[in-house]
Amino acid sequence: AEHLLAFRGAPPSDAPVWAKGEAPAAVEEGANASERCPASDASALPPGLQRGLLMQYALIGLLLAALPGTAYAIFIGYLSTPGYVFASLQTAIFLPWSFKFAMAALSDTCPIFGQRRKPYVCIGWALAAAFLLRLAARPLPPPYWCLAPDGHYIMKRAIGGGGAGGRNGRALPAEPCHPESALLGGAVAVSLMLAMAGAVLADVAADGLLVELAQIEPPHERGALQTSCYLARALGACAGAVLTGFCLNSFAYGGSWAWGLSFGQFAALLALLCALMAAAAPLLLHEPSNPFAPPRCVAVLCGMPPVEGRKHVPSAAEVSLKAYGIAAWRLLCSRACLYVVLYQLLSGVIGGIGSPARALVKARWTHVQPVHDQLASALGSIVFALGLHVVRTRFMHLSWRRVIALTTVGLLCTDAVVQVLVIYGIARTPWLYIGEVLVLEIPMAMNFMASAFILVEMATPGLEGITYGVLSTASNLAGPIARALSNQVFGGWTPSLSDPANFISDADDFRTLVFYSYALGYACSLLALATLPLLPAQREETRWRLANWPSSGRNGAAALTLLLGGLTYALIGDFATISTRFACTRFAGGHGCARVEV
């Protein structure tokens, strides 16, 4: 998924989108390298500029970890959202990643007063701050469960004997005080999604600036700035996870502490950080500009002439939307690209079908609190980085198909053992969950890097950015589509896999139903391996496909139809689920809406 690339250090791509020899005339007429960037010496990257960029990436990492990190505390701990709705809410928060390619095209093709990076960094942080302030000012719905005098939620009511209660008749779910709150998390998720969109816009612009600055580093230091930025982003992500876990672990959010920040206070804290960065970015970042030039998109739309005496010479990275479109279409027409798009979509959609019970198993059976959840996330990022190192040093030349197949089977076997222990009550402890996360990170890193190598090898010279954008968009779309399908597949199962009351009752027949839902998910993951022949085995086969396989308009039409159709289906399915009006429908994953008698 694209958010993994942001958290875990995959390099940004911001290369020109025209092929070699097809640069704009203005570039050929005089925009040589010496006119576009300073000389490659030690003074080209002053320490202050490096610190400014590192601060950008640290805050990007913090926000990209903190925003989704609040979902578990708010939607499960506070609102007790049904499992299928929670899964769709999480997906909605990450939806802006599916539009990262469009944001990159906007930054490349529409400079604002001669600058293509700094204004979008400022706009991104300002948008994130605005929507976080909206969250801070807007109170949450009342909590789903009733409050006990000690501040804990009353989720169970004890009963005696062995009658019709839960397991051995020991407990039944308590009556909630505000049952309507379970479906009122959509507005919070939309605000988090829009704040995430601002963070992604800032990330895209910072990526572009990083590439430009990396190109003017002294040759003996080339790559040092990129490595430092990835490290800053990883450290920021760890800090964001820890901050979220410790600030939102109070009784109100399903934690075990009597103290903590409210969600509004936490959102205000994040908004303050974003606002400070939006105000400081013009001082922290440097980008060559023409301050007298209007935004290019405004000039084109309004027919404004260029500023007299100040001719703007486009650099090799400044291109038009038309050039982006033509390059993207040529890429999609390649059969080699179509096969990779098919693999990214089919493997992600089929393998992504899974039980909506996962979040509630974690919350109600293993008793994972927000601090446990975020601690696992922070430690997992560190172990994931170690996994990437293992791949780089040990497994670079293995077959991508073999790596993906072996790691997928290994992940499923490990997860199945842990989930059986939890589902049947053999071992239910938060530390089992944290241990599983850490064990799974290394094979996940291997699987992730094998997929990432494909994106790099598919790029042809001069089309790196457009290739990365198109193929990563296909990969990002698979998650929302799989979530919408999962909601529909499991929505009709009874008793409901998404009802928290069933997990509190913890009946034997319900445990078996949960196990069957996991088994179906594992079967889908294994079935997804059947799509591996669509994938080239290694670099050599990738290059052979690109060189020998033909291109045609039918390939492009098929790929475009899949991408647009998948995006439309995912948006309709996910937003129907988070809507209070349509969440009950069978299409969204509910059991059907009650008819109102007139």
C-alpha cells in the first residue's frame, strides 16, 4: 500500500514524464543544467536547508502515523463501531493515497508564482491544520456504552447459572446508553481523510523538492540527504505512534488509564504542529522561483501573457497536464504494464478479502488497548526496517514470484496459529498480539520489497515518475475494493461478525463462525497466488517483456477501464458503509435496513 511507502522509506519519484529527446522546446533552447540548478559543490546544500527538509519529513511521518492511529481508539474504544464499518472507516482515511499521482501532477504542472514545491507544502499543511481544527472544535457523539462510577465502560452484565447467557452463562452484553453512536463515526473519518489529504499533498511536494536537491548534492555525498529524510520520516512515524498511544489510552477510549487527552485536545495539538509548519515552510525551504509570474494554470486558463521582461524558462520537470496524459496513455497501452496492473489489482483484491471480525477480536478478546496498538505499530516500523535490510543484503536476486509466494504462506501460517489460540480462548493477551506483529514484520518487508522492485524495473528512462504513479495507484486501489467486497461477502453471516455484543457473549458457536471467516480469508490469500504468472520473475524478464511485448490501444482501454471502474466501485462501497443512511444496506455490508411503517 502507498502509505507503507510513506512510513517506511520507499524513495519518491518525480522524474520528467517525457521520453528522451522530447523535452519542451524552451528547455532545448537554453535551459541547460547550469541555468536550472546550482553547481554541485558542498555549498549547494546549506545546513539550514537540510534541517528544514528534515523537519518536513519528521512531521510528515508523525502525522501519517497519528491520523490513522486515532481510528482504533475512537471508533472501537469510544463509539464501539461495528466491525465492517470500522474497516471501511480505516480505508476511507487512507483514500488520499490513491490520488497521490494526481497531486504530483498538479505540483509538476501548475507552479504558483514560479514555485512548484514550497506553495504546495504550505497549502498541504494549512489544509491539514484546518481540518484538524474542525475536529477539535466539533464534539464527538456520546459514547456507546454507559459509564461506571470509576470511569470504565459497562460492557457486560453478570448473570448466575448456566442458562442462556454467554459462555457457560457467566455474562451477557450490557445495554448501551447511546446505541445510535455506533454509526456516527463517518463525519470524524471524513475530517481525518481530508486532513490526511493535506498531509499527502505536503508529502508529494516535499518528495519533489527532495529529488531536485538530491540531484545537486556533491557526487561523493549523493544519497546522503535522501537517507537522512527517510530516517527522519521513520522516526517521526514512531513518535506519532507513541504520542497517539499514550495520549489516547484513557478509559474513554478503551484504555486503562484515568488520565489522558481528549480527542479534541489531541486534534488541536496536531493542528498546532501543522499550522506552525505551514507558517515556517517558506523560511525553512528554498526553491528557485520567478515571483512575478502568475500560476501557470491560471495564466493558461485566463490567457494571461507572460510578464514582460521576465521570461519563465521551464525546467525539465515542469510539464503540462497534456504531456502527463499522453505519457500515461502510452504506458497503459503496453502489454507489460497491463499485466502488472492486472496483478496489482487482482492479487490485492482477492488476497485482501478478509473477516470484518479482526478489529473486534483484537479489542474484545485480546483486550488490546490503544497504547498496545500503537506500541506494536512503533516497534513494527523498526523491525520492518530491519527486514528491508535483510532483503537488500540477502535476497535481492531471488525470484520475485518465489519470495511473494513463500512469504505469503509463512504469514498465513503464523497468523493462523495465533488467531486459533485467541478465537478458542487458549491464550488471550495483548502481548500475544504485539509479538505476532513483530514476528510478521520481516516477511511482510520481504513481500513488500519484492512488489516495490517491480515498480522500479517497469520504469523506462524519462518515464519513472509516471510509471511509479500509475502502478502504485493500481496497488492502492486494491485495498478499498477488497474492503467493499469483504463487507458484502460477510455482511449476511449470522450471528453478525461485526456486532460487539457477540464478542462479549463469546458463545462457542460464534467462535466457530469467526474461525470460518478467518479460514475463508486465508483461502482467498492463497487463491491470490494464482495471479503470480502475471508478474515477471525478475529484472531480466521485466526488461524482456518491455522490449518484446507489443503495445495497443486495447491494452490501454482495458487498463483504464479497470482502474476507473475499480475506483468508482471502491468509492461507492466505502462511502455507503460510513454513511449513517446507507450503512445498514446489504450492499454496504449490513443486514438490511428496517422498514418504517407509515
